[in-house]
Amino acid sequence: MAANNAYQLDPDPLDPSVLTGQLTHRSRDIWIANDNMILNTRKCDGKFWDLVNEHLIHPRVLDVIKLSGLYGVYRSHRPVIDRTLITALVERWWPETQTFHFRTGESTVTLQDMEILYGLPVKDTSGGLLKLMYLPMLEDITTVGSYSWGSATLAYLYRFLCKASQSSQYEIAGFLPLLQIWAWERVTVLRPQIVAKRDTRNIFPIGLPRGPHASRWYAHFSWTDTTKHVLRVFRDALDSMTEDQFIWEPYSSDIIESLPKYCRVGRDIWHARVPIFCWDVVEVHLPDRVMRQFGLVQAIPSSFAFDATHFNHDRRGRSNTNWELEHAQWLHFWNHIDQYVRNAPILHGSLRLARSVETSSAKVLEQAWIDMRGMIVEVLKIFVTSEILFVLCGLPYK
């Protein structure tokens, strides 16, 4: 803010013990009015979809896709990625909690989303420990579908969300179609309106198994009630988002039961609080921070002993590293995943954060601030611009 302004506001966390990366987070760029950079989105699958659009896949190739566990990705096709929407989401991602911080609370992409939206298997049923190297996994095509592609894909997406959340970064990779459709499912102010299904007879052979939930977004859209490719509009929409504009449970019980079986095989570990892996990448799946996404009461989550700057490490210069040994301390959690499934009482009525009588007074005061923030923002709307409101609405909180 300008030095001569009457009011000086501080964007930093009230309690810096949890969110330690504000100084390098891209949300700070918005605070200092350096807010026009739109992330480039990397992809390497464009030619594949060109072939899908131009030619029916040979039956033998289709059989391999079905065996691989990746059929849901093929059946859902690929949406046109909106870089500005992805950028607006990344601005609210915090590596310390592996969640998006919205005005309505924390939310994140989970193993449930991987399986329901794209049918990617999240349970490893190969009979061995989690596999970390790609080529050995592909030697026997009949077992490829037994690997946890969903957790590996999610780990890779988490890693690039963490990297892209830093102000020094200009691009993002990972499974961005998943991220965009995840946002469309949950944030009503971001989604287009589906007006008609696409004719897929020239793309998908007749008689194919049904697609996962994401396949419903391969459609014709209307943008009357929302926008596309305008970062400032997306920011403002998230700034002013109300409780009724965020859907905590987009997948009702009826929807889940109506999906193909491959979209719900791993439902017993959707709540697992464990590290997830993709070769050298280790990230943490923390569903206990977003229990409202599962229709459960949200308590104040405990911390996970994990380096908040983990995303700065990569495999460059380490081509001969045995990643199974390197990650041994974290692999134990995944290989005993059933022991780390978190549960909570079913939520009835309000979605507000539940408070335990054993919660410390400091935590109660912090939660009181979270509850009050929405009211404060409404008052401040009278006095400050939407750019400042972005920072207020996105203040890091637990």
C-alpha cells in the first residue's frame, strides 16, 4: 500500500508457526501490486489428443489402456485449460498445509477426487510395496493396472502446486485437467454451465465402458454466468465467494454409487493421512484438514512432521539414487495405509469447524479470528479496493 494511506494493513499470518513462507509466496506479489503474471501451463499430451480426435483408437491399444488403469483419463478427454483460472487457484495454495485457503475454509484435491473424477486407482493391489520406478512397472502390462496411479498423479500435482505458489515461478505442470475440473465441481462461481453433451461417436468406439465423473465435463458450455481467461475476475470471484457458492460434497452417495466400480474401489482409504509418492517426489495427503469434503465434522488438525520447503528438492544430479531407500522413512506409512485412515463423526447441520473442549486457548482465539473474518471483510469492502480484499480473504490461517 502507498505510504501516505491512512490505514496500514499487514498481509502476514497472525501465527507464523504454521505458515512460514509468506515472504516468498506469490500472494505477496498481489499485495505489492505486482499482480499481472499468469502462469504458463506445461503439457506433453497434446499430440495424443490430436490422434484421439482424428482416429478411432485400435482395439488392441484400447485393451492396453483398459488394463493400465488409465482408461478413465482417456474416456474423459481433455478440457481446454484456462491458465488464468489455474493461476487464481495457485495463488491460494499453501505448501505448509497442502491446501487451498478460501474464504470458506481450507480445501484440497484428495484421493477421493482422483478416483471419482478420473477413475485412477488409489490402492496398490500388486501384492508388493509401492513401486517408485516407471520402467519396471511397465514390464508386465497385465499388472500395470494394480498400481496406485492416483496417488502418484496426486503427489506430482501437489509438487507443482507447491513450486508454482512461489513468486519466482512462471509455470506449472502436473495433471491440470484434474485441477480445473475439481474447481468446476466445487466452486460455483468458477464453473461454466453445461448446455449439451458432445457427440463422441467419432472419438470413442461404440460399446465402451462408462467413463468416470469427469467425463460429464466433455460438453458444450455457456459462459453467460461466469468468465474465462480473465485473472482479475477470477480473483474477485474467489474474494467474494460465499458459503453457498462452495460445494463441500459435490459427490453425493447416489452419484458415487452410480459410477463404474473402478471409480470407488479405494473408498476405504480416501481419508488416509499418509505420504504419497511419484518416483523422487514425496508429498503428504492430509484429508484431516478437509474432513467437510467427506461430510464429516472438522476438528483442528494436528501437524505433520514434514519439511515445508520440501518442494525445493528434486532428482537433478541424482540419477543413480535408489528412491525406495531414500524414502524408506515415509514408505512405511503408505505400506501400512489402513492404520492411518482418519475418521470423524458425520456432520449434521452447519459446516463450521468443530471445537474440542481440550483445545488450547490460543487455538480457540485463532479459530475465533477465522469465524470473524468474513464479517470483517464485509465491513472493509466499504473502504478498500478489491485487490486488497484478495489478500484479506486469502489471509493464511489454519
